[in-house]
Amino acid sequence: MIGVSYHGYIPLAKKFLYELGRSPAILEVGVDRGVTFLTMVTFLARCKREFLAVGVDVMVQEQVRLMLNYTDLQPTQQAYLVEQNSLTALPKMIEQGFKFDVLFLDGDHNYYTVSNELKHINALMNESGIIIIDDYDGRWESKDLWYADRAGYEMNSEVTPKQETEKHGVKPAVDEWLESNTQWKKSKPIPGEPIVLTRET
């Protein structure tokens, strides 16, 4: 069976949020072209009276802002794009008391960044929340991708400077974090590169 990409997990997240017995909140780290974020916002706008959606990226593309601005939302349906480094944005959200039901983690695919993002998970997630992490078994599972090396990001002050680490890639960062946070379990409900984390309650 051919594995699916990160976007292939959108139906799983939709089902989870549709069945949630409260107003949902979602967070995406690494919005990029907005495929996941805008799809989820549109879905929630149709099926939930109230929701919160937050997208974080070091460079929010103008077309994503425009498409979100033209999405018809009610006053109780909130969607925001935050142009900031995740390692700055996540602690701020914790300070402000935000809690999320679904987290899509698809930012800088390197050991340093993912390790530090995961440090904030317990404070950010509701008890029954799920986390979908891209490239756990993909191209960047054991080697680092840095936005600092990508064309168009050279002068971006929000980008994390490259760090030298003994380990590399997404997979060791996730596995190391799971060893210290045994209440969280990993699974692959759909074959593919991403992985899903759920917390035992």
C-alpha cells in the first residue's frame, strides 16, 4: 500500500473534530501554502458554531492571508495567522492560556527545532487532543532541514539559526520526547510519513 503524505491526514483530523463534544481549537505550525490550514478552517466554519484556528509560520504567504480574509466566518469562528518563529509563539500561547485539540506539526524539520517545540506540548494540548507530525518516517526522519538554508528565507529574522546537534531529523526528536512523556503514544492509523500522537487519559 502506498503511504500518504501529511495532507492525507486531514480526513482523520476532520472526523476527530466533528465528533468532539465542545468548540474545537486547532493549531498548525508550518502553514506554508495553507492547504491544511485553510481546508480545516473551511470545514470547521461549516460544521461548528464556534472554533479557534491558529496558524504559525516564519513567513506567512500573502495568498494565504488573502484566502483567509475572504473566508466567511461568524464572529464566534476565529482564525488567525501568526508570522513568528514557533519557538517564540508557542510559549506566548501558553502564557495566554490557549489549549488545542489538534496540532499539526510541520515546521522546520530538524532535531533541534522539533525537540524544542515538543517541550511545550503538554501545556498546549487538551487532554484528549491529537498531534499529527509530518516526516516522522519521511525524507527528514534522520536528517535536518533548516529554513535558514532555503531560498527566500535568507533575510528572514524569524528563522531559527542552524544549530549543531548530535542527533538529526524529526524521528529521534519525537522518540526521545516520547521516552520522557510515556502518557503519549504514537500510532499510524494511515500508512505514510506522518505519525499521530495521542495521550492516555
